[in-house]
Amino acid sequence: MSSTEPPSVPPANVLPKVAAVRVADGERLRSVHLPGTTLTVRSRPPAREGLPPALYVHGLGGSSQNWSALMPLLDGVVHSEALDLPGFGDSPPPDDGDYSITGHARAVVRYLAAAGRGPVHLFANSLGGAVATRVAAARPDLVRTLTLVSPALPEIRVQRSAVPTGLLALPGVVPLFNRLTREWTAEQRVRGVTALCYGDPGRVTPEGFRNAVEEMERRLRLPYFWDAMARSARGLVNAYTVGGQYGLWRQAERVLAPTLLVYGGRDQLVGYRMAQRAARAFRDSRLLTLPDAGHVAMMEYPETVATAFRELLADTADSVAGADTADTGKPAGGERTDGAVDGEPANQTTGG
């Protein structure tokens, strides 16, 4: 069963009403209607006019709320927007049921094309890291810098603790899991997710835990919640098996944007050992390793990630200034390269 088969949930316009999504102080939510999908976008007003745009992409089972700790720390540096991928957060399922890495990447590209915000500073976590890698490789004109927190790139030896998440991709596993966990409360589910994703679950504040439980209760009422989880997990596993020019590691090698890689030493989902391979693959990269962090360093250590991004900007500005004083004869970094999003020709847009 592929991740692009017809969706098994009602159309978005007949979905049941659920509780409103939480919005932190200073944040705004809006819906953006695009060809084939509707995305919810969380934003913060810029501290001043003229700040460069930034876009944040969450991981499997996450939402734009995963960036609420980091975004305010960059208010004076970028104009921040975080989106809910199709089927996650407050975004309804995509019309075609496509939860593949390419499908999610196409949604990101369509949003950037419609908003006219590119090139952006693109941030991503986990599954979002795979999505952002594909976007940056296929559409370098849309990406100014790339910041990847525990990106979900293919691993030969997957950590044992990551296996249950991968099993969601198998047909029949989600219904079985639902039967086995029918009596679990939202609080129990959040404790399990926190233990899996955080290096130290004790860093979650009581308020943060209550907010997470409230959000879990909301999501469990959505008839497409597990469908989106399973199909997106399947899409990620499928992407891991693709070779050639569309393989994720090959696409990482084609990324032109200066890249910040963030890896946690206690990450139970993405192997810490992959940090050095990623640093070699992304041609213009710098690596931040946080020994005590888990899978979501931007939530555990947002100040450290914000500082590293500011340093990336400073290094990038220095590099641009140096390039401006010399005629290298090389093409500009924003030039399109071959290999648009998953097999679409480079002279054809993916913007709907």
C-alpha cells in the first residue's frame, strides 16, 4: 500500500470540529489555500521591516508548534513562519493523499512560490529534514540557508529505539497499535513521546507538558491523524530505498545553500553517528553536536540553536562579502540545478 493511494478519510470540508490549536503570545495562525492542499501557517510579526524570511518545517507527528521556542529568539534576525505539513497540526489532509517526501516537499515549494518569500532561511527537523533536503537540492533558488535538526536521512543500521516508529509504515500496524493502546490516556501518550524525543524529559516544563497533552487530545479526535502518521512514515521509508540522483544522500550533496547541522547525543530516532556523514555530504556545512540533546534540540536547547544560526548568518555574510570582491567566474549560488522535486524536469515548476 503506497503513500499516494486515495485517502481513507472524509474531505476536509466535512471533517468534524475539534478544539482550536494553541497559539503562543506573539504568534498568528492563518490558512493558505494552494492547489491540492490547504496549509496552516504560524507566524510572528517581524521586529522591523526588511528582515529576511525564514520558514520552519516540523517532523513526523509534529506541528508548527515545535518551533515556538526557537522563533522568538530570532525575532530581530529573520521574519519567521512555520507551517503545518498536510495532515499534521491544523492542516487538513492533501486532496490526493500523497504523504511521500516528494508530496510534502511539493507542498513547501508551492507555499513558497505562492507567498513569493523565497529565498528563505529554511529550518527543518527529522522527517522535515528529509523534505527540506529535497527542496534545497531541487530548488536552490528558494533556499538561502538550511538548518537541519536531526534530519531523517537514510541509515544502514537503524537504532533499535527507532524501529517502532518505522513499523508504522507497515500495513496493518496502526490498527493493531490502536487496539493495543485503546486505554492509554493522552497524558500517557505524551509521556511516551517525550521520553522518546527528549534527551532529558525533565526539561519539559509543567506548562509545556499540559499544552502537549491538550494538543494530543485534539489530534486524537481527528479521523485522519493515524492515517497521516502511517502514510508519512511509509513515505519516509520509501525515500530511504530510492537510489541514484533522487536518493536523499545524493540530493544532500547537491545542496548549494550554507547548511547548519544539529545532532543530539541522546537522539533515539536519528543516530548521532550520522553527524559526520552529513557534514561530509552537505558541501558548505558546519556541525553543532549537543551531547545531552535528544531528537528535538530546537525545543530542548533553543538558545544554543539560535546562537549557532546567528553564527551561520555571520559566516555567510562574510563569505558573500568576500565573493563580491573577486570574479570567480562561477555561477551564483541561487542558480537552478538539474533534478527538480522527485523526477519533475528542472524547467517545470512544482508550484501548481
